[in-house]
Amino acid sequence: MRILFIGDVVGNVGVEMIQTYLPKLKRDLKPQATIVNGENSTPVGRGISQKIYKQLLASGADVVTMGNHTWDNKELFEFIDDATKLVRPANFPGKDVPGLGWTKLRVNQATLAVINLQGRVFLPPLDDPFATADRLVDEIRKETPVIFVDMHAEATSEKRAIAEYLKGRVSAVVGTHTHVQTSDEQIIDHQTAFLTDAGMTGPTSGILGMQSASVIGRFLNQRPARYEVETNDAGILGGCVIDINDETGHATKIKRVLIDPAHPYDN
């Protein structure tokens, strides 16, 4: 099975990059499943709307994952329970959390499970992602060994730790949230594909997709600032493609995907 994963979609530019390049990537890379992180995809860069959720699916996403901005657009509460292809972090606390923490899809003769987790270092203290992963992976492996984890976390050490903890039990752990693609793609112990961060899909200018002035101002004066999404037309798309053995669930190959002005797409 080949999986294409695309990192955090930011604002209108990010959605436009998905609409422009995801069909081309699917045509050329021929993935059997495509996962897109959409937690920053609204025009203000926080949360997701039903319209954008449908646009991401229409552009070729099979599953949309989320992160720490899951609840920032209140419209989500109106459709999340019916959004069977939308996955929010599974370790949100509480008994009756809206939506799904993981989902599955049939891929030819195999089944792919997609789990979303959120880290706790430098982020709100959710339930333990390690304990949540233990519970979910044990349950899911009764049905399929092919398991993809979107680990939405700030600390690189926490992302690597969850990958080491789950190695051999899941097919891939790919980090999101920091919006900067790392160059450490690898297959841990010839079993689990890992990438610290897939990078973002959004505007190339500004700071992590946001206009520079407000971000710099906050560093200078330590006062609250409203971050605005950069609307520069130039875009970046970050992600990776992973090959997995359907029978063992072990990854066999991982390769980064990067499209930006310095790395134009050939087709």
C-alpha cells in the first residue's frame, strides 16, 4: 500500500495548493490512500469549516486529520459527528468527545487505520498520548496491521518518543504542527516509517504561514497579538509518501514531498 500524507494546510493559499497539486501528485505518485492535515485550513488559519473539509475531499483526500486548533472554528460542532473522514486527536479528555479519534478505510484487499494524537509538551495537557495509543493500537491490530499515526506535537523529542514506543506496532508515525519539514525520514528497525514533521501547505512568506509583523511584535514586547494569515500568492506544499507491506504492516520506503518556488513541480 502506498500512502500520501500532506502536512498542515494553512489558510486560503494552503487550500489552493491542495486543489492545484494534490490531483497531480496522486496522478504521478499513485497512492492508494491520501491523508491531509487540515487543522489550520480556514482563512484565519485556525480550525476547519465544512466547506473546506468537502473541498479537501473533493481534491483527493481520503482522510483529514486535525490537531490543537480542532475546536477553534465553532462550526465544526455542527458537522463533526457526521464527518466520517475527519479525525481529531484521540486523546482529547472526556467521555463524550465529538467526532472520531481514528478511522479506517478499505484499500483494495487491505484495511488502513488512521490515528490522530496530540502531544502534551508545550501544548495543552490532554490525556496521555502514549496510553491512548496503546489502547487504540491493541484494538486496531485485531483487524489490521496497517496503521498510520499523525502525531501533532510541538516537541521533536515527543514525536520521536511516540515513534520509538510504537515501532513494530504501527506502520508510520509522521509529525505535524511545527510547519517546518524535517529531513530525517527513516524506517525505524525496518518496521515503522518516521518523519519528525511533514511541513506545512500554505504561504511561503511570513512566519509559519502568518504575517510577520504581529509575530515579531509579540517577540519584541511579549504582549498578546492577533496573528493574521499571510495572503502571499506563493505557496509551499510539504508531505511524504510511504510504502507499506499490507500483510506485515511494516513500512518499506518513505520519501519526502516538497513543492515551493525553489522546488517547482515538474508537471
